[in-house]
Amino acid sequence: MVILLIGILAVFVGPRFDERIFAARGFHDETLALMRYAQKTAIAQRRTVCVAFAADSATLSIAPAAATNTCTGALVGPRGEPAGNITAPAGVAYQAVPGAAFFFNPLGQPSQALALQVTQAGVAIGMTVTVEAETGYVHD
């Protein structure tokens, strides 16, 4: 009877502990945190913060002055360390990256609405990072 129960658990619970799903979820959560950090930094420093996306990474940069939307400076974290660079684990990527430049203005408003879906081995797994156009609200 015990062996039967272990077999049933292995069939139904085992696939839920797939490392690839954990890696994709981790990248999704990192992206969510990165986008929220970009918005908060834009508001706190009253400057534009840009987010550059590649198929499997995202990088933050900041405008050198309040009056410009051109981001040329590296964003520094709260402890002085480089901040704003994430890279996906192997096999994890964004389904499609925005074609136009994406940034948060000094009021925290995004340049456009955004919906980034994370994929595992090219298959969408239902994890989307969304930025609302009007408010800049970042959520999943």
C-alpha cells in the first residue's frame, strides 16, 4: 500500500518540481523586481530610467539630467553596486521584446504599455510582466 501511494505521489507531484519551471519563475520575478526598481528610481531621482531588453536579458540605465530622455549613465544600486542587469537562465527568454525604447519618466509613467511573457524552451508558460500605460503599475 505504501509503495502504491509513493507511486501515485511521484506521478502527480514529481512534475511540479521541475527545475526549468523554477528557473522561468525566478526570471519572471527578477524582471518584475527590476521594472519596479526602475520606476521607483525614476521617481526618487527625478530622472528618466530606461530599460533595454534583449531576448534573454534586461538592463537599466539612467539619464544624466532631469531634462533629458536619453539614458547614458549606468544605474547604481542602493549600496553603490551596479544595478539593473538581469540575464535569463539557459532555455528561458522573453517571448517578444518591445521594438521601441522603453523608459519611465521622472513621474514614474511608462513610455508605453508593456506585456512581457516569459517562455521556457520557446513555450509560453503563463508568466507575464505587465506595465499599465496610464499609471505605470507593474504587476504579473
